Amino acid sequence: MQLIESISEFHRLLSLPAPLHPLVSVINVKDVKPLDSNVWAKFAANFYSVSIKHDVKVKVKYGQQYYDFDKGVMSFSSPKQVQAVELDDLNSLIQDCGSGWMLLFHPDFLYGHILGTTIKSYGYFSYEFNEALHLSDKEEQTVAEIYTKIESEYQFIDAHTQNIILTQIELMLQYCDRFYQRQFITRKKASNALLIQFEKIVNRYFDSQIAIDRGLPSLEDIASQLNISPRYMSDMLRTLTGQSAQQHIQEVVIEKAKEKLSTTTLSVAEIAYELGFERPQSFNKLFKNKTNRTPLEFRASFN
């Protein structure tokens, strides 16, 4: 795998002129002509990328999944995330990369600005490409205007350039956060189907007593079974239900615990063990926080 260290190197690999600013660049996808290089088989870049792309005739691999860019979507990648292009598709990519925009910015460009810290709160940088943002025409126009403003701003660099560009990047990310919330809601049918599958997986995990050997289920394992990223799963659930994925797992734990407390003679320690807790004290604390009663107090209410 090749790590593309700089935006300048990326420009060269795309047959583009050197960037006007070493740490930030806006690329018109129509101008891109990738070099015939094996680098595209598996690569990572040492900078952030925020892209809108249309009519791309290849499939890009991101993580373990492929995403087809033939429809207009917006995608995000953070430094050192692995990407790949199928070698069979490389000739098509060289001939025609489609249309759209790419915003590239190096982490060093964020130093001294609040965005250097807050960018970690934008969960979609951890999403997979198959969780890309689908924009309406109006939303795309809003974002495209920001690309244009950023590009025009670094044409003449002065003492204000960095702060103005970072303000525009932050505005773009805030809009994208809003648009993702809209997508979770407008694609509610698909999101609800994922919610149902999520609950089935968690319930099956506890019913099969896997928790005895493995402990509480991990978000990574559940997300893998759903073919989505853990961050996307948690953000989607929080938008739909007001609860994170971890809170949903805890709700299932409490329901299973109530069932065992009311229908079996197992001790609290035994129930905690069957539900994947290493220490009964942790189980007692969670149960009390969720129900305002200890497990024994809950059991006593059935006697």
C-alpha cells in the first residue's frame, strides 16, 4: 500500500498542476486524469478529503466494501484511511473520472483553529463509502458554493486566508451534519430495517448465551453483521430513537435481566455472568441506573 503524503503528490498523481496552497486544494473532478499507476490498487492519503462526485464509472473500495459512484453522492475520508480501485476499472478511470468537486486539506492546516479539535465530532469521516451522503439539488448547490468560495480564497494568500478558508470548511461540515440527519429520516424505511436487524442480532446474541464466553456484544461485531460502520450505526440509531447503539444494547440487557429475575431462581451473580458481566457489581450498577431499583428489589416485587 502506498501512502500519499502530500496534496502536491496527489495533484501529480492526478496529472494536475501543483496546488496554489500546499495544505488545501479544491479540485474540479473533470480536470482529473489519473496516472496509470499501481498506486490506485491500494492507497491512503495523509489528508482529509470531502468530495461530491457524479457519473464515476468505477467502483472504489473503501475498507472491505465497494461503492459505485455512478450516482451523485458526497463522501468523506480522513487521513490514512485505506482506499482502492479495481485494476480492471483503471483504464475507465483514466479515460473519464466523471464530474464533481474534491476538497483536500491537510491536518497541519487546522493547527491553532478550533476545527482541529471539533473535526473529530463529525462522525461521517468514519463512515464507509456505502454510507455516503445523497444530496438534494438544493443541498448540492449550497455545498458547491462553499467549494467555489474556498477555491477563490486561496488564489491570493495573505494573513486572513487560513482563517477564512477554515471558517468555510467548518460551515460545509456543519451543513453535511444537517444533511446526514435529514438522510437518516428521509430514508427511514431503510433505517428502520437496520434497526430491526440490529435488535434481532443483539437478542440472538443473548439468547444463544454467547455472552457467557465473550462478554457483552461489541459495537464493531454488530456493525460488521449489518455491513455498516459502528459510527454510522450509532448515529443512525440516535437520530431515529434518541439512543445510541450502546444504550440500545443496555436496554436489551435490562429486559433480559428482568426476565431472568422474574422467572428463574438464578442468583444475581449468576444472571450477571450469563449476560456477559465480569463483575456482578457492574451489572447491579447498570440495573439500578436504568430501573431505579436493585435486581433484588425488582425480584422482590414479584413475590
